[in-house]
Amino acid sequence: MSFVSIAYTALFYAAAIVFLVGVGARIYRYAKTPAPLKIPTTPAPTTTGGVVLRMFREVVFFQSLFRSNKWIWIFGWIFHFSLLLVLLRHIRYFQDQVWLWVTLIQPFGKYAAFGMIIGLLGLWARRILVDRVRYISAPSDHLMLALLIGIGLSGMMMTFVSHTDIVSVKAFFLGMMRFSPQELPTDPALLIHLFLVALLLIVFPISKLLHAPGVFFSPTRNQVDNPREKRHLAPWAAELEK
Amino acid sequence: MADFDVPKFREIPIIPKLQEGTMEHSKPYVAKADFQQPLGYPGELLDNWKEVAIDKMGELLGKYRSFQVFLDACVKCGACTDKCHYYLGTTDPKNMPVGRQDLLRKVYRRYFTFAGKYFPKLVGAQDLTEEVLDDWYSYFHQCSQCRRCSVFCPYGIDTAEISMAAREIMDAVGKGQKYCNEIIGKVFKVGNNLGLPQPALEDTLEGIEEDVEEETGVKVRYPLDEKGAEVLLVTPSADFFAEPHVDGLIGYGKVFHEAGISWTLSSHASEAANFGMFIGSYENMKRVSMRIREAALDLGVKRIIFGECGHAWRVAYSFLNTLAGPFDFLDPNYPVPQHICEFTHDLIKQGKLNLDKSRNDDMTLTYHDSCNVARASRMGDTPGGQFTIPRDIIKASCNNFYDMSADTVYDSTYCCGGGGGLLTDDLMELRVKGALPRMEALKKVVDEHGVTHMAAICAICKSQFAKVMPYYGFTLDQIVSVHQLVSNALILTGQKSDDDEDEGDED
Ligand code: HEM
Ligand code: SF4
Ligand code: SF4
């Protein structure tokens, strides 16, 4: 195997482990930390079903953001849902037998890349142009956008400009999944794309990308509004009663 | 009138350009040892305060999921940046909700995250220094914990939770705020925020009984510490004497009278407010709450009802069952606790109150949704009852009512500017500036609909508005209690005929 193939194999194993263990540890921490008081932002649903609906509206439509700021909402929503389509489209590189629906969304997933870039550029423009958003931005906030745009552009290079040997790429990832490493084609666009993706996986658990699991654990959004009906008591608070 | 510039009404409410440091000087008095120690905090700044602060932060991260998740999840999208009344009124970027959170987040990142430990510059992480602590003291006492930011954040990040944690950390290192800590001490010692002892309460209530009898000819009772009463009423101590609060208390008494339900106040729990929440202290909040349980048990009541108070209702509605429950010794047919508005609303629905709306015809009203009622509690059975129930009561008591603009009411309501432990004279500049968005919205309905009065159901809102409205060209008596309106309109069974007292009724 070539040096590049070995390096990328190692990189992707490492990245996958960091991502899975890192995000898993974070989720575990969120789940086990108690929320001692009922603090849903009201008006809030009074049933669990209602909370599931509220969360659905937040995650799928970014409802609060919609109420809050139409520009961030439109760019943010375009970016995230393009990203989702793009990710779903990528499933086929990890499957021997590609699911039908994955095949069917290929054309959409392909052009969703443009949506991703437009959304990200819009968000970046706000970050630079709006004084309030500029003030709260750290270098990492800009770099995160650069990273995602880099992933998007290098991916689009391969889709729309100079195709890579996609059959070999697929063989590479299937090989990794079966623990029998394969050669990786070495055209620059592919290597850049994959390197950035590995970087994204590695920074995920130590960056603001934790908003993705975090949103599900936000007590102001995931609590049922029933404090009078049902006594809510955290374990450490129960200790105080003794 | 003031040694600072009162903000001007904006012609078009555009979002102001930020100006760094405009409110850096705003700091409340630091609590002396006498006020710190009774709450279990060190009397002055500890020598090893940095370690203690970091340890405390670590402890809170393990105790409060909100704190942990909110510190991690923010993506700096900027959606909250224009949502805080203190930012709009002061243009200080550290008063943008995310700007405020970042004061603490940068320290969290430095000591608790991989990126902050090894790449601090990259992620804006910073060591805990004296300047940072100063900033904390300044800006975490410029948050009224109103939760407006949490409504508009895509993850519901509630800066109030961060402020509470920050204040708890500052208390733990010996840098507490005088106003809150002194008051909590008074509650433990005397029973209420104002330090009114039992005999003073008794006196006041007797005075009220006499006044009401003189005005209406009906003997309405305002009982204190009466064992065996059906209802324990817990109300903010401002209701005992300050205007317009006391008119609300008069109203509650009249409503109980008409309902034919026996009730009592308690000198042991003569305070609905719970400043333990403002300083983020579960233990102190619990201790303050336990007075209410003790009073209910001692007096043998069957129900607990809270008077008009915003954050008190949050603690009552959302936390009381947790902090001082279970309340299985009370009548299970009623929610514990109930809000006086829920109680009055039920009576109105049953047609038990004879309300003559025309008796409030000298006023045209609007209603200020108090932040903690609006975004941290509920009334009635359905979500949003906290908006409709008080309005229903007002509309049943008055002919003229207009709401302020939609983006300033319901769960988008603006805080009065004095909540969250900031209702103190040493923060007057902040209070005046923070009131700007509400004052603008009020001005609009005054100009468009001839509104003369604004009603509220919170003791802090009422005190705050009475104080700051004059800065904006209003008068201090333009803020009224909701139960004051009920009191005006309510014709008691057997009340003297109207003509006898019409002249004296002018506002
Ligand atoms: C449950 C899934 C997710 C939800 C509900 C979600 C929601 C949001 C929302 C509401 C925002 C703020 C608005 C905006 O700037 O777009 C945001 C920002 C962001 N999200 Fe997500 N997101 C999710 C997953 C992801 C994933 C998987 C990634 C990347 C791999 C990602 C990357 C970002 C980035 C980089 C920003 C900041 C954009 C900026 O700098 O302005 N998100 N997300
Ligand atoms: S709206 Fe929420 S996520 Fe966005 S900057 Fe404000 S606190 Fe952070
Ligand atoms: S809770 Fe209220 S006062 Fe505090 S930052 Fe949020 S909007 Fe401002």
C-alpha cells in the first residue's frame, strides 16, 4: 500500500474513534447531569408528546430562530438541510448494496452542495458585516465556517469539475469498515476533501458543533411543564431533604 | 434629574450600534460580612478565590445540566444579540445575552475544555483574573434573569441560568451583592424582605380594614396568622404599604370576601419573593421556601394562593413543589400553589363577582406581562394561560384596554428593567436604561390609543415603573395593580350605593 493510503487509513480510524468516543462521552455527561429545577421556557407543552413536537419543530424548522432573526434563519436552514442531504447522499460510499432511497436522492444531494455553500457564505457575511456578530466571534468561529466551505468546495470539485475514481474511494471505505485497508486514489481534490472531513470529525466533540447533541438536552426546550402536578426532584437535591 | 443620560425614544426602533464599555462602571454595592455569613458565604474575597471559583464552577457543571449544556452549545449565531433590554438601552456589547455568557464561557473553556486548555486564543478562552471577576460582578448584575434571550435562542440558552451560576460562584468566593443577600437575611430573621415585624403587619392590616369599611360600608377582613383558615395567602411584602401594591392587596381581600372563603396571611411567611433564586442558590431558595410549608402546616390551611409577584410566582409555580413539597396535606382539588389571578378568574367565570366596569372609566389600560410570569410559569390548565387570564380579568373590570405591540408582550415581553435582584438605588442608571424598550412600547399605545395606565402583576415591576416612568415623561401613578382594577370595579354585597363615594374616586 502507498504511504498516502496508509496515512489516510490511520487518520480515518483515529478520527472515527475521537468522534465516536468524544461525542459519546459528551452525550453521556449531558444525560447524567441532573436538571434540578423545572425551567422550560413557557408557554411550554404540558405532555411528553407535546415536548417531542416542540423539539421536532426546533430541530427541523429552527422555530425559535425563525422568530428571532429571518436572515440567520434562512442561511442557517439552507446550510443545515443542504448538509443533511449531502450527508445522506454520501451513504452510498459505505454500502455494498445501495438503498433505493439513497439512489433516488442523488440528484438532490448533488446540488445541495450549492445550498451548503450559499448558506455558509451568508452566515459568514453576517459574522463579518454585523457589528454585534463580529464582536462575539472568536477565530474558531471563522475557521469552522472556512472548514465547512473547504469541505463543500473540494467535494464540488470532484462532482462537477474533475471526477475522482469513485469506485476506488468506495472500496477504500468499505475496506476500512471491514478492517482490510485498501488503496486510496491520490488526486488532490479528494485528499483535501477527506483530510478536512477527518479534521471536522476530530474537532466535533471539542467545539461548538456540540450544539447538535446539545439541543436535545436543553432543559428549557425538553422539559414538560407540569411542576404542580408532578414533583420533580434531582438526586443531589433529594440528599438535602435528609 | 439624573447624572447619566436617559436614553431617547428611538423614532424607528433600529438596533443600536454597539459601544464597548458604556456600562463597565455599573456595579452594585458588595455585601459586607454581616450579610454574607448568615447565608453561609465567606465574609470577604478569599485569598485563594481563583481556585475556589474554578472548583465551584466545576461543581455547578455537575449539578446543573442547563449550565453544562448552555456553555457548550452556543454557536455564536448572534440571534440573541438584540434581544436584551439592557443591550438596547445601554449599547454595551457585554449586555448582549451571548456577550454576557461569554464572560463566563471564556473561563469555562480555559479550565474545562480541551480546546481552551491548549488553544486558548483560537477559541477565545481566558484565564480567570481580577479584571474578569470585576467584569462578572458588573455584568452579571446587569441581567434581570428575564429569559427573553432564551425564547429567541435556537437552543433555548437561558442567560438567566448563567447569571445565577455566576452569582453563586461570586458568593462562594466572598464577593456577593449587598442588596440580595441583605434581603435574604431579613427574610430568615424577620419573615419578609422589608423587615416588617408581626406587630407592624397587624397594624397595617387593621388600617386597611378600616379604610375599606369606610369606603364601602362593608367589613372586609384582612386576617393575619388565623389558624384554621381555608387559604394561606402569600404575597410580596410591598403589598402591605407601597402604592400601587397595597391597592392590589385590598383587591385580594375583597375577592376572598365575595367568594366567602376564609383566608389568612402569615407573619412567618409574610413574603412571597424568594431572592434565593436571584443568587442562584438552591439551598437558600429552599430555606426561604420552607417558611411557606411551615406556615401552611402551622395554620392548618387547605390551599396556598400567591399574590401578584413575578419571580415569586416562578418560584411558587415551577419550584415550590420541588423545594418544599410534597403538599399532600393540602386539598387535592386545587393546584398547589394557585395564583390569585387564577382564583379571581374562576370566580369571574362563575359569575360570582359583581364587577361594574364603568368604575374604571377614568382609565385606559394596557398590560405589562411580567417576565417571570410570562416565560417561566403558567396559570390555568393550558399553556399561555399566564397571558390570557390576567387580560381576561382586566377586561372584565375595565372598558378600555389596548395591548402594546406584539413583539413586546406575551412571551416576547420586555422586562421592566428592575428584576432579578437589581431593584436597588445603586443600579439606578441601569434600571432607567433597561426600561427603554418597555417605555417605547408604552409611549406608542399612549399616543395611538390614549392609554393612561399600565397594569402589572409583579411587585418588582410596580416599584420599578413607579421609579423610572418619570424619567421618560410619564408619572409614577400610571402603573397600577391588576387587583386594584378588580377592587375598583367590584361592588361588594351590601356595599354603599355608588353616589356616596363617586367624588372621592378620581385618580
Ligand atoms: C441536530 C442537528 C443540528 C441542529 C438542530 C442544528 C441547528 C443549528 C442552528 C439552529 C444553528 C444556528 C443558526 C445558524 O447559524 O445556522 C446552527 C449553527 C451551526 N451549525 Fe448546526 N445544527 C445541527 C447539526 C450540525 C452539524 C452536524 C454541523 C456540522 C457538521 C453543524 C454546523 C453548524 C455550524 C458550523 C454552525 C454555525 C454557523 C455560523 O457560524 O454562523 N450543525 N446549527
Ligand atoms: S442565540 Fe443562542 S446560540 Fe445564538 S449566539 Fe445567542 S446564545 Fe449563542
Ligand atoms: S435573561 Fe434577560 S436580562 Fe438577562 S441577558 Fe437574557 S434578556 Fe438580558
